Amino acid sequence: MEDQEIISQINTIFSAILKKPIELTPTTTAADVQGWDSLTHMMLIDSIEKHFAIKFKLMEIMKLNNIGDMVGFIKKKVNK
């Protein structure tokens, strides 16, 4: 699975949860997206885990600094 394909799928999840169109890039952070707070973050993580049939470890979640980090973890888990 390629990075852009993963970002596209994450983008759809973000748009659904935040109820507005979102255009994510690898450098997008929570500070860049209005409405992406700690509660929303957990909802996003849950939805992403279900969508990709993966499970993030707590330390992985804590290391997520931007969408690029998230894509890296997803790619690693999906391609196992």
C-alpha cells in the first residue's frame, strides 16, 4: 500500500469524524486542523484501527507527531 493511498483513506476518515472536508499531507499536525483535539484524536485512532484492521500500541500513539508518522505505522502494520 502506497503512502498517498493511505493518506487518501485517512482523509476520508478525518472528514467523516470532523464533519468537514479535510486535505491532509504528511506534515499535517493536530494544530493544523480545527476540531482535532484529544477526544477527537482517540476517535480518529479507533476509526483508523478498524478501517485498516490494525491495532496501535500506546507508545506508537504517543509518537504520532503528524500524518506522515501515522502513515508510517499503518504501512508497517498493513504490510506485515
